[in-house]
Amino acid sequence: VDATASAIPHNTGKAVEYGAEAARCPYAGTAARAPDSSAGASTLSEGEASGKTNGPAAPGVNAAGGRLERVRADATGQALTTNQGVRVSDNQHSLKAGLRGPALLKDFVLREKITHFDHERIPERIVHARGSAAHGYFECLRPLTDLTMAAPFAEKGKRTPVFVRFSTVAGERGSKDTARDVRGFAVKFYTEEGNWDLVGNNMPVFFIQDAMKFPDLVHAVKPEPHHGMPQAASAHDTFWDFVSLMPESTHMLMWLMSDRAIPRSFRMMQGFGVHTFRFVNAAGESRLVKFHWNPVLGTHSQVWDEAVKVSGADPDFHRRDLWEAIDAGNGPQWELGVQVFTEEEAERFSFDVLDATKIVPEELAPVVPVGRLVLDRNPDNFFAETEQVAFCAAHVIPGLDFTNDPLLAGRIHSYVDTQISRLGGPNFHEIPINAPLASVQNNQRDGMHRQAIHRGRVAYEPNSLAGGCPFQAGMDGFVSFPEPVAGDELRGHPEKFAEHYNQATLFYASQTDWERRHIASAFAFELSKVTVLAVRRRMVASLRNVADELARDVADGLGMDLPDPMPRAIADPPRPEVDVSPALSLTARPGDGSVATRKIAILVAEGVDAKAVSAIADALIGAGVVVRLVGQRIGPVAAEGGRMVDADASLDNQPSALFDGAVAPGGGPAAERLRADGRALEFLRDAYRHGKTLMGMGEGKQLFAAAGIPPDEADGGLLLVDGEPGNSAPMFLEALARHRHPERETSPPAV
Ligand code: HDE
């Protein structure tokens, strides 16, 4: 429509009020001709290459990428259309009877747009609602054909595409990343034998032994139903009421109160399959197996005060960290390790391997590295991939099978069931992120949102009208391991399930002093938020069965007397095989010593020593560190001698908790300005208290004194240096590689 073509206002009565120009025909919008759609990637046709393959992905090729290519949409150079492909002339105005008249019901463009918008949200996951995911591959480094037929372990160097989602458990979809919580670690392997989902957590045990208790556990930890608080936190009455009545939770509580529950990064946490699974080889022989993901960067955590501050400064801290690392080409890696043992060996353990509140200590079955997981591509679309991905503990492939773990049994049911309401019907396996690379043929039909167009009239088996297809695969298909079963139907648990404390004690005994202190103060903090005294008392009484030292520290922290120990379920518990297992300490996995992707702040202000800034920044960047110049405000800063440096962050927009360490370079006027800025002093105090690596250079050293940070030769993470700036960089990098300096901690904090 040519807006100038007609001088007659549409609303003749209002021409004056709105001005003749405005009252003319509606604004036409800018029109661009859509390129020939036959060449575009945004429409689908059966004829297009689907990217589905029946063979293993070639090394270096992510076969899952091809599958998603089929549905990727890109509007570059295209005109706006309705969902029916009709080009939209005006996306600014609804259709009205006169410019000030009523909107018309026949405006199908507006109605389609609003209707779709009204239904944009789907229910969030009942647990693990908040997550972040990435694509990558699993590479077999050691073939396991003697143990399992499972496709990913078939040959050395074989790569299987994966999609991995990390999550918190209790918080809602929009909650924060650094809550004290378990983290989900769910891996979908797109194998040529079908999809295998290893849906694990970053802790190797769980709160409960039997699926029957899962809804109770989740109701207890979620925000309390009357007022919907607290969000993403276990520090409230109902959680502690429940777990203090469930001594089987004690081992998991030790992990949850440890720093494992506040990881520094998804990239720096372990993952575990938790349950005991089965490997089955081609001869039909079975071994029991536990899965471990060990991060190449090591296991590292935050401290509580830091996690609290991060959640205010950047609630997306872990999501951003994962995204940025992959975006920068520093995708994280994990080693997959397996603990393999026989049923006979398991029989002899002092605990039951079907009990998900127990680990198999590495002393009893070593963790053997068999492959590596590499995450190298961010999703294109959060909703389509991260939100719609549907993991399922029941998704196994030939070569893998379940055990009779009663918690696992409930999971085998739950995951498919939950997707039916979350993803709106039984066809969620057709959503591109969930669709297997292996081809799918069966006689399941119809249902909400069916994508496949099944041809022919046969949807049953056996049949003769379709030549008997699709036919049963027989021994080529998934054959359940023929585990013998016997026994009466009854509700109860095996004898060894009744021992609840041995491994909680083992975990505590295996921690360093500072890890133990953190555990005690986490218990004290969480229980201090509990308003019912009897619940606090019951929990401390339970902790007396773990370690008296711990119970005493927690009771001290709560200002209460030590209660009598809680009576145990069994009077004469079996003796554990090991009293200490060093692998349970975070310090057991320092990582490969690399400082790449760590974030360091260099504090700058007017008059800063620009030479020192660039010398230290260059050295850090050379080692792969992410450097930010943090100023009193962002933008150019006049440095000493007329040079300029550019502050890309400010003391307000990136506070100290977001960094792994900080440097205060020299330059008298800068030091003077920052000394007078409470935010700069707070920045250093927080970094110090959080155990981070710090360096003061020349006049920059004055800032530490002003912040009340005492010089301490014995503190390897506090470097106060003079002289050539470049010479100090190696010292700083070495200290940074140690991640934290918890030896400087005092209780209460001196700084
Ligand atoms: Fe889950 N769990 N779970 N869980 N779980 C879900 O499935 C459930 C358990 C885990 O990134 C739900 O799709 C039951 C243990 C992860 O999408 C639901 C029981 C472990 C994720 C469900 C457990 C997990 C879930 C919610 C006890 C570690 C997120 C939405 C019998 C081994 C996956 C969904 C993702 C998600 C049920 C216990 C890990 C409701 C019934 C133990 C990582 O189906």
C-alpha cells in the first residue's frame, strides 16, 4: 500500500486529532521478497537428507548434527510469514475498523501470533527444572567387548554423539545456579543401536533407597506449599523434618553439606550413574558396573559465602560459564571410568550394591578409565534442545541392563511417564533432540503431535500383508539379562539396607580438615534456618552416629547441648571394609593443573601502571586465563604516563565473587583512588575470604593493607611483590593452579 496515495483519512471523524499523515492507510512496513523457498533450509520435506545413519559416526564427525540440520530454521533474507507460510505485510498493527475503531476478529495474523504466544510455556520438570546443556561426543579409549556389547565401547577411537544436560534439582526453572543442591548430569548417547541415557548426578549416592519415597522427598525439599518458600534451598523445616526421620539419607546429606553441592562450574564436577548397572557381553555373561565421570579440569567448588554472593551477582553463573567456555573453543572434557565387579564379589561386600545410598569404595573395585566425553557445541536454541530433551533412565541398549535396585525400578517407570504431561503426549521421541540416530520402526501409531507419516494399512505384528515387517529382531535385538528371581511378594528391604551410617562416617573421615569444617558449618547454617527445635535436635542426634566431632561442631554452631545419639536400626552393624577412602575428598582430583578458562580481575583506576597491567595481562592470557580489567566504572581509564587502558568490567557489574583471583597493579594515583573506594576494598576482602589467588604489585600492595588483609609469608595464594611485573606472572599462575587457598581460613573469618 502506498501511504501517500490517498489523501482521505480512514477515520474521517478523527483526521484533525491524529493529523492527516497518521490517519492515512496503515504503515506498509518494509517489504523484502523471500528467496526461492526451494533453496531454503527452513522447510521440511521427506525427500531431504535426514542425517539419520545406521552406522557409527566417523571419528571427528558429530552425526547428531546432521539429524538436527533437517529442522534448523534460519530466517536470514526471508520475509515474515504466518505459520501457514503466508507473507505478513504489517507486523506492527492489528486490523481495525478505522484507526480508532475496534480490532477485528477476522485478523487471523494477530490471532495466530497471540494464540501461539499464549501457549509458549510448557510445564517445567518437577525436579531438575533448571538446566544447561551442550552437544559433544563420547570417545571410546578402551574397548570393552569382553564385558559388554554396548555400542559406544565397541572399539578404540569410536565416537558416539551425545547431548548432555546439567541441572540443579530443587529450584524452579528461573532460579539461581549456585544454590546448595545436587547437580544432575544426564548424558544421552545417540548410538547406532538406539539411544542410551545415563541419567546421573554429581554425587554418587541418593537420599532414599526405594522409589516409594521419592514423591515424599521431593515434596519435602521443594518450596513449602503454603507460602511457596524457600526457592532453590534445602535450608527449611520440611526438608530437615523429612531427612531427620529418614536415617538412610545421612550419607547423601554428608555429600550435600560438603562443597560438592556448590561447584565452581559444571565443567569441574564429577558425575555418577549412582545405581549399580549391568554389563552384558555377546556370550550373555554379565558383570555389575558403576559409572564415574571425572572432569579433566579437576573437581572444584565454591565456598558458601561466595555462592551466596554469586547468586545475586549472576544467577546464571554456571550456565554462562559452560556457554562461554564452549563458545571460546574450550569445551570441557571428562574421563569415563567404570567399576566392574561380579555378583559374587558384591555378595561379600558389607553393604548391598542394590542400595543407592551406598558407594562401592574404590579400594574394593578400582575405577578403570575407558573413554572420554567432550562437549564442543552449544545448542542453537534453548527451548528446542535443552528444554525439550527428554532423558529416561529406562533407555538402555543391548549390552546394558538394570539391576534390582528398587530406586532404579521407580525411575524406569517415571521418566517416560513425566514427559507425557511435560511434552504433551506420547510422541516426544520424535522431537528432534530426542530422536535416535538409529531408525525407528514399530506399530505404535497416532497420539498428540505425531510427526511420522506411516504408509500402508498394516500397524500390527504378526502380519502377512506387509511381508511380516517390521519383524522381531530375535537375538539381534535387546534381550533382557535372564536374572533368576525367587521369593514371596512382600514390602520390605534386604537386611544390609538397614545400616545407614558406615559410609557417612567413611565420607567424613576421608575429608581434609577444611572440608570437614565446611561440612559442619553447612549443617549448622541449614539447621539454623529450621524453626522447629526438635527437628534440629533430631538431626544432630543422628549425626552423632556419623562422627562425634561433627555432631559437636554442629551443636556448637547452633548453641545447643549435644543430644543422645539416635538409636540405630541395627544394633550390630557390619564392619566396613575401609575406614578412609582418599578418592572421596575434593582434593583427590586437582585436575590437569591447567588454569585455562579461569577468570582473573586486574583492578584499574586513573594513574594505574599501564606497563604492569599489560605485562601481567599478556602472561595470563598466554596461559589461557580470561582477564577482565575491572575499573571504578567501565570505559577508558587514563593510566600513568598518558597511556589509556580500557576497563571492560566495573566493581559494580562484576564483583569479586565472579572471579578466581585478582591483581592490584602498581601506580600511585590508582592505588590512592582505589584505597578510598570501599567497593575495591570489599572486592579484595571477599576474594581473600573466598580463598582466591591475589597479587599486589608495587603501590598496589597498599590496597591489601587498607582492606585489612594481613601479609602472610605462609599464604601461598597471597603474593605481595615488587620489581619487574613480568617476573611475577609465573608465581601467580602457579598459585592459581592450586585453585583455592583454604589454609588461610579462620573461624570466624578474621577479614
Ligand atoms: Fe530423577 N527424575 N528421579 N533422579 N533425574 C527426573 O524426569 C525420578 C533420581 C535425574 O536433565 C524427572 O524428565 C524418580 C536419581 C536427572 O532432563 C522425573 C527417582 C538420579 C534428571 C524423575 C529419581 C536422578 C532427573 C523430572 C527415584 C541420579 C534431569 C523430569 C525413584 C542417578 C534430567 C524428567 C534432565 C529428572 C524421577 C531419582 C537423576 C520426575 C522417580 C537417583 C539428572 O521423571
